[in-house]
Amino acid sequence: MIRILLRCINLLLLLYLMAPIIVVVATSFGSSAYPLFPPNDLTLAWFRKFWENPELREALRLSATLSATSTFLATIIGTLSSLAIVRYRVPGKSFFSVILLSPILFPAIVLALALLVAFQRVGLTQSFKGLVAAHTLLITPFVIRLVMASLEDFDPSLEEAAQNLGAGWWRTFTRITLPLIRPGILAGAVFAFIMSFDELVVTLMLAGPELQTLPIRIFNYVQYSSDPTISAISTCLIAVWLVIGIPVYAKFLSVRHS
Amino acid sequence: MAYLTLKNIRKTYGSSVAVENFDLAVEAGEFIALLGPSGCGKTTTLRMIAGFVTPTSGEICIGDTDVTRVPAHRRNVGLVFQNYALFPHMTVRANIEFGLKAHHVSSGEMRARVGFVLELVGLATYVDRYPRELSGGQQQRVALARVLALKPDLLLFDEPLSNLDAKLRVQMRQEIRRLQREVGVTAVFVTHDQEEAMAMADRIVVLERGRIAQVGTPAEIYDRPSSRFVANFIGISNFFEGSIVSEEGRRVFRCKSGLEIEIVQGMDDKGAGTMAVRPEKIEFVEAGTPHALAGTIQQATQLGATMEYVALLKTGDRVIVQEQKRPRVAIRREGDAVHILWQVADTIFLQS
Amino acid sequence: MTASEIKNEQELKQEQTTNPRGTLPWFLITPNLLLIGLFMLGPLLLLARISLEGYQSGQGIIETWQLSNYSKFLFDPFYRQVLVGTLVLGAEVTALCLVLGYPLAYSLSRARGLKRAVLYFCILMPLLTSTVVRTFGWMILLANNGFINKTLMSLRLIESPVRLMYNVTGVIVALVEVLLPFMVLALDTALLNIDLSLYEAARNLGARGPRIFLRITLPLSLPGVVSGCVLVFTGALSAFVTPTLIAGARLKVMSTVIYQQAMALLDWPFGAAIAFVMLVTIAVLLVASLQLSERLRNA
């Protein structure tokens, strides 16, 4: 009896969690001029409108470039740090890992203001370089978390065996270590990219009129107009995240449990 | 001139001493076992030979080259790990080729060697399998093939059979010994299993708390242990504390318990010490046999092919006696009165 | 072999396999330390300094040392209301997340295999979707002519639309959904940590479902409750997107006030002070929760 009740409650809760996403995706196909849920007629017009809007396309391009650059830097920096923390006897190891993971702990608005204040002094406000720096700071902890998880499963005697067979540290690292921690690095990079792409608050305060990323455009659009084009953009984003996210996450989980 | 020499090796970690006063000379082609309980320093010593640990002081020489400061990947020694350490993302072939590629062996030669070593360990048809598809014993053989392909100067084994079940362990140790003889490579084998060491090694190095307790052939170690630790670690022994005294023309080992063991001949030792005798060297004799000790069976345990008895002597000493089951000899039971006797030649006297 | 001998051997093995070369760690970790130092610690220190400076519109930031920004935020009735309001909002959201999240976490922790993977993904997926997109979805749902109101009216439960947008209620509905996954995942971790054999022992002693839940599951899951509440409360306290989009100028929370001060009014010192009040609140909460967890662990 309680079991059935529990199941019903959970179903409702899952529905509650999914509700906004379902609504957004549904309205992107609706034909009315404002987002209507549930939609009456179905159309793909809003997707076309999104694609034909130069501002939105530019925002997409900017976001992609910004996130790709930041993810690239974050992945390298984060992987190196994970190697150091997990493998070597760094004095004050747990202290370091807390420090390196700390950006996650701070409210975005606080970091945003701090960066605004600091960047203004060095002329980095409203610059692409500044945004890359800020994004890299924010997403590196995600890379570290996921790569560390992969590394902790890694058997150090494999590296010893490689050395014993004559491989120097470069060959050992590239042929043995790297391939085996690749799932963790990939999962970290994908997660970091998503976090960077969706980042709003910090970007909002640091970007200028020339650097309107997609989240900023969506944020502004949503407040001042009610157009299902936004739904269309959002649906595209959701689809992409699912297409990239699921396989990478699944591979990461399966490798961990083997 | 010895093939592998360790001179006065000492290794400390901060204030704790892992290995000290370690001197050993291994002849070419010899099979040496490093034997001892956990924490005795045997693995540390092996890893110093492999190059993963640098000795705090001392020298390691292979042939006439001092390799003490040579990094691990430049020493020509092959290490077989306890957990096999096969690269999971590579096939058997790729695992073996890995080392060959690192040594820049030509592809023709590589193919030949891969074929040769897999033939040697009997896994030629498994060449394209992945480690996860192989059993423990097969993985162990691939690990061995992997190091043999590099024609190492030394073969090192870090408790490689611990993860295998008993029957497989016996099979594999025969395999390893056979291969080692066939290839003719010098080998150092670390184990905590004394039966394994006895079965495989030409000489055994017994370690106790970072120091060498005794070096010798299996027979020497077993029949003439140099200390109570060695006598107790290898096989079982009966120990009697007391002293050898001469009185009224006879020599006697007078135990602290009051028991008197008559020394009929030989054993020129004097003074206080421990007398040790192995259970299988003690016989049951008829009542009235000269010098026999009387007692009763307190416990009788079936060990399969042998019986193990605990005989309680009048002085309170408990003596463990092991006897092979024989066709026309009855098994003794608890409460039976017995008489036991053993030869001077089988007695070990450990001076205090 | 004794326990200490085993530990010794393991420690020796650990020492032997790590740190073949002592200098390597530092160059691996330096880029990250530089990143954190230059782009987080430095700016935060600067922000702290600025929070003690003054501001005059027209003149800009005045270099001085003063606590008036803090006293303004903490004692001025208008801003006191903002502070209290944000804290109350945080508490309400946290309480709701706890109540709603527990059943979901309970089921998740008991699920195995594919069922668990699917459930886990369903709960994790909203986190991958950006907050803006999710809040936009809520804007559509909560509108006067949105799905919720239309449904309630067609079921004749209400006569005229309930105001769900541009007020606290809407913010709470949306914020709870946004932060619920954090609570569920924290609770799930704690529930999974409970030794299964405890349940078996309890059943063996004759206890049944509700009793087991109240006496074993609930108490032993408290560490998860604590960490989940901390996560959600922190998230609610620092929320910016959801309050802005759902309530706009009608609801003032700390984040929106900071934004306004920083971007519109350009009174950075004041904004900085509010930011640090937020940080201190979160820090106090974190410390308190750690102490609570410690006490729970020792109980």
C-alpha cells in the first residue's frame, strides 16, 4: 500500500522535475505567437526563425568559441592538478584539493562582482580574454572532480610494469596512463563545456554589448519579449546536451564499475 | 664471479628501517627465494633490485655493472607482479610488443619473439585476446612471457602466485621453474609461503624484520635452522628450553620443565639453549626402549596422508609427532599410552 | 602477522609506488594555483577592500576605511527586509526540498541496475539544462494564462487565475524544482551508506516497515539531510536568475540587489558589502553543519 503511494508520489515528483523542460520543448513546436502549453498546431517555424536571426547565430558562435577555449584550458590544467593530487605525496594534499575545488563553493554573484572589480583595474572587462579566464576558473573544478575519480581507479602497478619493460615516463604516460584515464578526462571536459556554455551570472557582469553570449541573449529576450524562438533555441540546446551527455556519462560510469 | 650482488644494502623510511645489513651474491642461472613474513623487507629488497626503490646506502651490481643509481626503465630486469599488471586496454600481443617497442626492436624480430615466448608459455592461440578474457593462471603466464621477450638479465617475481588457488599454484610453480631452467635466466622470487620457497629455490634467503636470518639450500634451512625464528617459520618444530649438562659420565639436556633428554652421542654443544626437533623425526617405540620418553596421546588429528599427534609427557611438555599413515600400523587414539624417541642427528641445538 | 605488520607493509607499498620523483608535483599544480590565486583569491581580497570604501555618485569610489556599507545593509530597515526576506526564502525552499526530496531519494537508493541508472539520469538531467531554460519553462507554466492556472480553472478549483508570477510563490515553486536534484543526490549518498545488514537485523528482531524507517533509516540518513540542506540553502541564498525572471523588480533578494548596485547604481562598495554578508552567512552555515555532522557521527 505504502509502496504504491510512494510510487505515485515519486512519479509526480519526477514530473515536477521534468515539467519546465517538457514545457519548453513542447512550446518550441507550437504555432501560436506566444509560448503556449500545450501547443495546438505544430510547426518548425521557430527553429527557422532562430537560425535566420543573425544576432542569435552570432551569440551561438561566441558561446561555442568561448566554451571551447575555456574547456580546453580547464581540461589541461585540471588533469595536471588531478595527477598531482592523486599520484604524488603533495604535502597538505587535502588542503590543496579543497583550494582547487573551492570555486564551486562560492556564489556566482559574489565571484562575478569580485571579477568585475578586479578586471576593471586591469582593463579586462568586456574582453574575450577576461571571459575565458573567468570561465576557466569556474569550470576547472568539474574537470578535477571527474578526472580524480578516474585516477583513483587506476592501478599504479601498471605504470611500474611499463617502466620495468623499458618505457620512460613519456611513453608510460602517453601509452598507458592517458588511454586508461581518457573516459574521466572526456567526461570532465564535456561536463565543463556544458557548465561554461550555460554560464550566465558571471558572464552577464563581465561581458559588454559586443560579447553577448547565448545565455545572455536568452536571458534578455525572455524578460522583454515572449517569443517561442527562445523555446526553439532551448530545445536545440537540450537536444545537444542529451546527445553528447548520455554516451559520455554512460561510458564513464561503465568504466568505473568494471 | 657472482651474477647479482647486493652489498650492505640498507633502506630506511624516515626513522623506520625496512632493510639493513643485506649482503647477497647470486650465481648466474640460480633461483633464489626471498622468504619471510609480512613486513620483513623482502618486497622492498626486490623493488630495490628492480629500481623502483633507491637504497639509502649500499650497492647493487648485475654482472660487473653497478646499477644502484640506474633508473628502473633502463635496467634489464623483468618483474612479474602479484596482480599481473597486464595492460587492460591492449591485447596479449600488444602487451608483449610494448616492451619490445620501447627497446626499439625491429618489427620482424618483434614478431619472432612474440611467437617464441607465447609458444614457451603455451598460449600461442591467445595472442589477440584481451587480459579480461583470460583466467588468472593465463594472465600470469602472459606476464611472464612479456618479460621473457626482452631477454632480461634477471627475472624478478613479487609473490606472483598468491592470487591463484592451491592446485593452480602448484602447477604454476612447476611451470615457472621449468621455464627458468630452460631459458637459463637468473631469478629472484619473493614469497611468504615456505612450501613454495622450498619447492622452487636453489637457495633460500630467510628474512626477519629487515635482516637476513639465514641463507642456504632448502635442505640446509630445514634440517639446520640457525635460529628459533627460522626453525619456527619453516615447518613446525618442537622446542625445549634448557641446558646441556654433563654429570656422572652421561650428557643430558635438562629442560626447564624437568624433562631430561639423554644425549647418547655427538652434539658437542654446551650450556643453555633451545633444543628443536621436527615432528616427523619423532618415532613411536615399544615400551622399554632405552632413552624413550613416556607419555599419553592428548590429541590426534587427521591431516590426510599423515596423522598429527600431541603427546603429553609426565613433565607437562607437549610434543607434536607427525606420522605417515602406513598399511599395517594402527592409528593411535586419545588416551593411548605411548613412548617416543628421536635421533641425535635430527636434533637442532640453538645456543642462547 | 599482526595488524601493525600488515599496516606497515601496506604503508611501505604505498610509499614505494608513489612519488618516484619529488619535484614533479609542483609544476603540475602551479597552473591551477595561479588560476585560483589570480582570478579568485586576488579579486575576492580586492572586493573585501572595496567593501570598506565609500561611493559618491558622480565622483565614483572614494578611497577610505569605513564600515558604513555593512551597517547600511544590516540596519537600514529596507535592506534589513531584503536580508531577512532572502533568509526566509532560503529556509522555505530548503524545507520544501527536504520534504519532497526524501521520498525520491529513498526510492533511488533502493533501486538497482538499469532502474537506478535511469532514475539517476532523470534526476541529474535537469542539472545539465541551464537555469535560464528551466526558469523560462516555469514562466510559461506560472503565467496567469499558463498551464497551471488554465488547468485549475477548467477543473473548477479556482474562479480567477492565482497570481503565481511576479511574487514569492512563483519563485519558490521554480526554485524548489531547480534545487531539488541537489537534495535528492545528497540524501541518496547518505542512504546508500547505511549498512544493509542493519535492516536485516531489525527485521530479524521483529520490526516492520514504518518502525524501521523511523528508528533506523531516518536517523542514519541525517548526515545527508544536513549536507542536502546546506547545498539547497546556499543555492537559494545565492539564486539570481530565477528570482529575476519570475519576480523581476517585485521581489528583492540579495543577489538581485547586488546586481542592481553593481550594474545600475554603480555603488560597488555597497554591493561588495552585501556580497560579503552573503559569504559570511554561508560560511557560518557551513561551519555549523560540519559541527552538526561531527556530533551526529559521534552519537
